[in-house]
Amino acid sequence: MAKEFTARYTVTIGDINYGRHLGNERPLLIFQQARIVYLESLGFSEGDIGQGRGLVVVEAGCRYVKEVFLHDRLAVTLRPGEVSGKKFTFIYKVIRESDQAEVFNGFTAHLALDRQIRRVVELPEEFLQRCRF
């Protein structure tokens, strides 16, 4: 089973909407921030997962569970999901640290893109091994 990784995020004023809670689009940015930190911990980046390949998001989903407010400190847990052909997923669960409440969760689905030829390609084996898919 894939190992979980946790990144921290503090909600800023830019994350807050007119209803005074987290904007509905912000979870995707929070997922991205956690993914960037995770990939860096493995020696990768979204633009470089090995062999001249980068990641491209092709699908995303979010389930909102509880409101999130300014200055809330969030623990964003990411784990590699499944691989199906050239596509793979990351699964996210977000907990508010003050009360340990799950506030939202979701997923992102990715393909590997060869940036030079601008085509979808196979996922590098080293990337799959380091992520433990």
C-alpha cells in the first residue's frame, strides 16, 4: 500500500470568499500545494518526474464536508491512488488541526506529458517506484 504524506496549510485572506469561508475553488490549489511538497520530498516536481516528463492534471474532484475559515490550520494528507494505463491518481484528505474535523477530501488524476514533443507518454518507472503505486 502507498505511504501517506502530510503537508500543512494555513488559510489566508485570499482563500476566503464573500461568505467568509473557504472559496469553493480553493481546495484544488490546496491539493496542488500538497502535491508540490510531496513531489519535492521525492526529488521531483510537477514539471519533472523524470525522463523529461511532467505531470498534467486531467480530472479532479472535491467533496466539501465542513466550512473552513480564515487562519484555520489544515493537515493535507496525500496518498498515491491507482494506476490505470498511463493515468494515475492522488487521493487527498484534509483535516482542520484545531478540532481534527475532516473539512474536505478529493482526488486529482494525472498523465505524464513529454514536454518536448507535447504528447502523453508512459509514466517513468522511477517515479512509480518512489511514489509506491
